[in-house]
Amino acid sequence: MNVDFTFHIAELLVLLGVAWRVISVANRVMSVLRDFPPHRHDNGNVIYPHGFEPTKVRRLGQQQ
């Protein structure tokens, strides 16, 4: 095998490994942000960024 070819295969494996790690960390960060979203308190109102709004809360006894 050519040394250049071997170098490029090793380079691709390293880049794919780094990309896999970055994507998995980014997925974990997004998961945590969805569970504990950033928010701001403004005169008694809680303001969430677009896409991070919490779901509606229902009481267990109220089934409709």
C-alpha cells in the first residue's frame, strides 16, 4: 500500500472519531437544555427562548 493512501485512511478515521465525539456531546447538551431550559424572569413572567418552551402542565385528576 502507498504511504499517502495509508496516511489519508488514518486521517479519515481520526476525523470521523472526532466528529462522532462532537456530535454525541452536542446531543447531550441539547438534551440537558431541553430538560432544564435557559429562561429569564421579567416582572413575574418567565420568558423562554424559541424552541425551549415547557409543555403544558395537567393535573392527574383532570382527564378530558
